[in-house]
Amino acid sequence: MRPLAVMLLSLAASGALALDVGDRSPTIVATRWLNSAPLTAEDLADKVVLVEFWTYGCWNCRNVEPHVQAWFGRYRDQGLVVVGVHTPEFEHEARLENVIAYLRKSGVANPIAIDNDFANWKRYENRFWPALYLSDRAGILRYVHYGEGRYSATEAAIRKLLAE
């Protein structure tokens, strides 16, 4: 495996722009899932899906986490699926036992796709931690937000898509 710093530099140098509103949401593919059996495209069909790119060592991600967990708890019975895509920034964050320990300690309960090879990161053309991608029931991205904040706007977008 290439050092993470080299991978990040090569991704940043590519100049790729992240997916945006109106684009089809890529399928999440992972060799390892935590808190869930592997989720397939069929599992997510006709669901509102919030994909969050994060890593447990990122303080900005930790600040967003209580909001993501609240939405997961509040709206999952109404058709919202929250998928955390854990994409490590540093080598120690790529160790599965560290991710598992963090999930236990923090109480994060939504499905987590382990993305140590940056496959989903590349598929979404993502460049940020945290990043939120919200798709409608047809799999079209309808809301994208990078970083902290905009919690009311994000929740309003979730409610709107669930009502459609």
C-alpha cells in the first residue's frame, strides 16, 4: 500500500472536483463494513442516503458526528440510511482495531464502510473531511456540504427528501 500522504498528494494534484448536486450518487463498495452487513445498491434503492466521509482522528469530523448520529436515530425508520465512509488521513487511522475501538467508545452506530484504499473517496471525487453527500430515493445527489456547520440546512434537506 502506498503511504497515505503520497495518495492524498496525488489526489489533490489531480484537480478533480467533487461530485455535485444533480450527479448520480456512486455505489459504496467496501471489503469491510462495521455496524452493518455490507450494503448493496439494492439495499439502498428507494432510500434517502446520507454518505459521510470522515476519519476518527479528524476534529472537524468529531464535531459533525453528534448531528449525524442524531439524524441517523431520528430518521432511519422514515427511510434515511446513513453510511459513514471511514477514509483515513494518517496510517494509524487505517488500522481496523483503532476504528473499532473508536466506534465503541463514541457510540457511533450507523453503518461504516472502511475505505483504506480510497476507492469510494475517488469514486465520489472527494477531497474533504468531513463531507456530506445526500441522495434522493432515485440515487441523485441533492445536497452536498463540506466541513462543519449548516446543520439546520442539512436536516431540512433530509426532511424534504424523506417527504418526497
